[in-house]
Amino acid sequence: MTIKTELQVSLDERSYPIYIGSGLLGDAALYRPFIAGKRVMIVSNDTVAPLYLALLESALSDYEVSSVILPDGEQFKTLDTVNRIFDDLLKGRFDRQSTLIALGGGVVGDMTGFAAACYQRGIAFIQVPTTLLSQVDSSVGGKTGVNHPLGKNMIGAFYQPRSVVADTRTLSTLDDRQLSAGLAEIIKYGLINDIEFLQWLENNMPALVARDEEALAWAIERSCKDKADIVAQDEKESGVRALLNLGHTFGHAIEAGAGYGVWLHGEAVGAGMLMAAEFSQQLGMLTSADVERVQVLIDAAGLPIQPPAFTAEAYLDLMSVDKKAINGRIRLVLLKALGDAQVVADYPYEQLQNYLQKFS
Ligand code: NAD
Ligand code: GLY
């Protein structure tokens, strides 16, 4: 079987490979070196399991394999759902030499990673991402966790997988809305620090939306490379990794405010990046032509560009529950220029209030 690309996340003894290619899911050789012991539990959901669980199980025929199938949806990304994984691990007497494999999108991946981080204080896990968003972002970098009714991803741990196996063939069953959600995170890499990639995206967005295989494979590879570089510099987000949250403070407010699952995470990030660009313009950092470029690209990716009509107070309240906030101050990732993001804390608060008023 051909591996199209192998990238590396360089984190000393916790370094790991990312395999990207078509038809990788059933390739036993990609899993074997990263499985601890004989027992494997695959965590998936009731949408992905009927499509891909059997193929993954067949690749793992040398192991004692069980599976736990979770309900599908962002609204189930909770401690209660993670507890179902713990229930099955404990009932099955899984020991510390066991391995979890996350088969699904970012919701399954984040919860499986968190379960792996906590179970007996840490067991091995492998990411097998099956959405575009999870192949370009959530499966890489070791952020794991769950939502809380008061804030998105507020409970979690940094815990790296042993490897990532991204089979681009699985994207054939993904619907267009989910594909667009993944494109939002791809655009993010261009906007924060990769102007060359941003220009490539501007030229190739129609091909990506039309699912051109070569274009998609290239975009996934470039995104994973950009992310791996940032994670290698700043695993636990004490500096540059915060830039990966462009659009997320606005976006998480949209997701939580609308009710988890109403706006897809990628959709909220897309609208949030446009809000970040507009606010950057208000602070004199971007030109209106820059903002126009951001809007055109997000629109071309099939993403919504009109944020929901919450009051400024509601936005601010939701945005204040953010992991970047320090001493109650909302810190924002803004754009100094396209391809050049920075964390900004010293903007005039009233200006943010005024900006948000236009959505109510
Ligand atoms: P998701 O996991 O909800 O998947 C989207 C939908 O697609 C689900 O209904 C899923 O069952 C379905 N699906 C998955 N693979 C499929 C396939 N191949 N064919 C058909 N349907 C398929 O959403 P997502 O966009 O993958 O991930 C979003 C989540 O990721 C959010 O919770 C977000 O917070 C998290 N996230 C985490 C990180 C991180 O660094 N850990 C980064 C970005 C996003
Ligand atoms: N998606 C943001 C990060 O991984 O840091």
C-alpha cells in the first residue's frame, strides 16, 4: 500500500508520525509499531462505525480488539460520554498496556485522547481521523477534552497520540457541509503565518470544494506540516501555539451561544476569522481590501459569513470563558497582515463592544 506522505511531529521522546494517503485505513503495518500490548479498544460513533469499523478491525486481527460506539454529535462531547469509555475499559479489565484508537472526527478524537490521558493515568492512543477538519487539525498536537455547558473545550489535557493515520479515502463519505467546515481550519493556517499557502488557497478553492483529490491531499499535507511546526515549538501553548486559535474566541462564543451542534465548529471558526479580520481592520491593522479577501475566501469555501445575532453583551459574556483569557481580560488572535497573526490584549475594550453591537 502506498503511503502518500509521512510527516513528523517533533517532541523529543514523544515524537510521532502523521501518515496521509488514500487507502491507509486497512494497512496493519501503520498501526503495529504504535500499539502497546495485545488489547485495543476502538472508539467511534454511530455514524462512522458502520462505514469504517470493520476495515479497521480487520487490519488489527493480530490483537484482541473491542469497540465502544458513542452517540454522534458535538452535544455529546461531554464528561458523561467519556465515562462510557471508562465503563467499558473497566468492565473489560483493560490494563495499562492497552491502546485506544480514535476512529472518527474531532469529537471522537478529542474524547478518546482525553480518555487515554486519564485512564490509569495514561495509556497509548492512536488517531484515525475521518473528517477533513480532524485530518488537518484536531488529530495533530495532543489537545484533548470535552465541552462544558459554560464553555467549549474547557475540560481537557494535553496528551499526544502515538501516531496519526489520515486516510483521505474516508472523505468520500463526508457531506459537503462537513467538508467546508474542514476548509475553515485549512484557511486558518494560511491566514496566521503562511501567505504562500493562502495565495494557493485563493487560487485552488474551487478545486478543493469540488473534492479534487490532488488538491485536497496537498492542502491536508501543508496544513499538517504548518501545525506540526507550531506544536513542535510550543506544545502546551505558552506562546506561538495560541495563534492556532485565530477566529476561535469569536467562534467558540458562536458555538456555545447557538447551542453545541447548531453551528459546526469549522463554520463558527470561519465566521470567527472574518470577525477577527474585521476587528483587526477597526484597530488599523488590516485594510478593507484585506478583509474583503478573507471574506471572499471563506465564502468560496462554502462557509457562512454572517455571525448569529447575539447582543454585544452576550458575545462578550461567552467570549470571556476562553482559555486565553488572563485576569478576566479577553485576549484575541488578530491579524497584523494576511499571513501574520498575533495575540492582542491591549485593544480598547469599548471598541470591541462597539464592533459586536452591529450583530445584535
Ligand atoms: P465531528 O467529529 O462532529 O464530525 C463531523 C460529522 O461527520 C459527525 O457527524 C461525524 O460522525 C461525521 N463523520 C466523521 N467522519 C465521517 C466520514 N468519513 N464520513 C461521513 N461522516 C463522517 O466534527 P469535526 O469537524 O471532525 O471536529 C470538530 C471537533 O473537533 C470540535 O469538537 C472541535 O472542538 C474539535 N477540535 C479539536 C482540535 C484539537 O486540536 N484537538 C482542533 C480543532 C477542532
Ligand atoms: N486547534 C488549536 C490547537 O491545536 O492548538
